[in-house]
Amino acid sequence: MHFEKEKELKEAPLGYWEKESYMIIIPKEATRTLLDGIVDRVAQIEGVEIKEKTALTEQEVGRMKINYENEDFEIGYYPSSFSLPNFYLDDPNYYFSKGEKEEFKNAKASLTLFMKFNKDAKKSYHLQLKLAVAMVPNLIGVMDESAEKLLPKAWVEMTAKSKILPGSKDLYTVHAVTAENGEVWLHTHGLCRCDLTELEVLNSNKENYNSHYELITTFASYLIDKKIEFEGSAYIGALLNGQPIVVTYLPWTEGLSEYKEITLGGIEDRQDGHNSRTSIIFLYKNGEDEKKKKRSKISIFNDFWNNNPLFFISNEETARMKELAMERFSFVKEAFNNKENKIIIKIGLPVDNESQFEHIWFELLAFEGDRFKARLTQEPYDVENMHEGDIGWYTVQDVTDWTIYTPSFPVTPGTAYLLMK
């Protein structure tokens, strides 16, 4: 009997949107005046110096070599027609009003801005948002083509203006594709422009995909924050039974052989995409497996994923979140004047006999000048002489996070743009 040799899988070349970061800026009105003033507006961005420039013509894209905070970047831009794919408006991570949706649907013109990210992907992304706002000051939003997501005007402008870098999760998107049998395929978009591999979780299911989503986002953010070559494995969390979550990955051309019977993410789903630099996540069950590089499918922990696994946040991200909460604390003060809102504030409490902090939630009760009164909402683990229900006075320097519960939706420092609408 003759057996046909299994076909060797090959990684496709990166697409243009993977080699560089592509953003499509949608103006309210596309005019010649808008295009003519681009270079002057870019030159006015704080910290930007234009070192070289090539004019935009009908035959050539406009180009600039700029220096931003002691690093050189090369950018390109050109006008183009615009038609928004409908699925971009379904992103659950951003809110669009009915009026905004109509503006996007009716838009016919755009300005495409592309650039190569430097080693610090978050800094590069922040700069690209600053460029977008400067180039098109009357924008209605930005379509991040590399990450396949649509960004609202208020979010873009607030993030570009901020002194705080965007979070790692802002740089990519996780898409979930579901089959009729309940199988779920999770995969990222946007990591390749950060000089990383895209990530995938194969053969997930409706019971566990929320935990698998946290798994993939935690790992993706870990890779962005590290800014170093991946060393083969990462300890990114733990299950409630104490089992460590240690992840690794294989390029799809190698890892796919571990999944003989899957509905989604197979070779047939990779004819026109998901076939360049993308990798499948695997786990190590224990230290011995890690030493031997014996990888296991994520499904080995299916009985535990739903029990609220703990995923770690990097020190860099913890510090960034605190800075953002402090920078936007004025929204808390303003929201407190509306008695329909309920506000909780996370405060870092010094742990007894250690130079560490336990971050715990308080209910906001009152403001008095630069300080506020708040009630502890839960029992601390490692802070003696403080208990649930205790009331104290604190300042913005103590704040590490906050949430405003409005009658319509919750607002965090990262979604404060919702209060600008």
C-alpha cells in the first residue's frame, strides 16, 4: 500500500501591514488644504524634529524621517479611498455612538500613515497616534489596519495627548472564530509589526475560551513588555490548584501537526491568511517537561480553566496603570458630583514588615480639597489592623486604579474617553 508523504508546510512572507504599522485616518472632510499642511503640523508635535522629507505627489507617497525623543523614525503617507468593513464596528473593546457609526459608513476618503516600529513598540505606537492627530486634526477615527480594529476619535485624541504610553493590549487584537460544534480558534493581529510572532490558541471551546483569551493576551503583553528575544518559555500565571501556567509556542508550520482533528485553524483556513509569522501556544505541565521541551496542548487543563486562573501583570504595566489612574483622576472628581454614579478606587496599602503593597478596592465617600475619604470593600490578606468597612482619608498618590459605574456603563482610566462623548 502506498502512503502519500505529508506535505511540508511553509511560512508565507509577511504582508505589508505586518512588516510595518499601517493606520488609516478618516477625516471629516478630505481637502487639498489638509494635505498641504501635513508637514507643518507634524513639525509642531512636541519632541519631534523633521530631519528629511519627500513631498507627496500624484506618483509618490509622502515621506519623512523624523527624530522623536532621541530616536529616528521613517514614516510614509498617502491619500486613498475608504470603505469600512462592517465587522470593524463590532469590536467589544470600543464604543461607537450611532452618529459615529454613520460617519464611518459614509466616509469615502482617508489618509494612510505607515511606519516601522522601533524596539519599544509602545513608544512607536504612541508616536503614530500623535502623528495621526497632527496630520488630520478633524478626524472621525482611525482604522488600525495592522491590528484589524477601529479606534474612536475621543480615544485616539486622549491617548495621543497623554504623557503615559498606551498599554500593551492597545497594540494588538484577539479575534475569536467559533464553529457550529462550539470549537473556538483564538488568534492575534498586530504583533508582527512589533517584530514578534502572532499567537494562536487552537481547539478552544465555549466553556474555556474566556480563560484562553486571558492566556493569549497575558502572553502577548509579556512579549511586548519584555522587549527581548523570547527565551523559550514564560511563567505567566497559576491555576487555583497551584499548577503554574508556563507557556511556550511553535510556528504554525510545526505546531499544526499536534492537532490532527480540528474544525478551525487547519491548513484550509490558512490559504489566504494566518500563514505568515504566527505561532500556536503550548504549555509545560512541570519543570521536567520544560527541561525536555515536552510540550502539551492547552486542553490538558480544561478541568481547571473555568476556576478563575490567576494571570500575572508585569511591573511595567502595573506602574503604567497607576500613572494613568493618577493622570485621569480629574474624571473621578467630576463624576462624583453626579449622585447616580458609584465609584470605587484601588489603593496600594503597605504590607506589614515589607516594602510591598497590597492593592485593594475602596468605595469613594467624599472629597475634601486634595484628599478623599473611602471605605474598604474587602478584607485585606496581609495588612494588619485594617478590615472590611474601615474608613480613611487618602490622596491621588495612593491611587493605583479606579472604576466609575455610571447608569449606562462602567468607566476605567483606559476608557475615560467615554466621558468625553
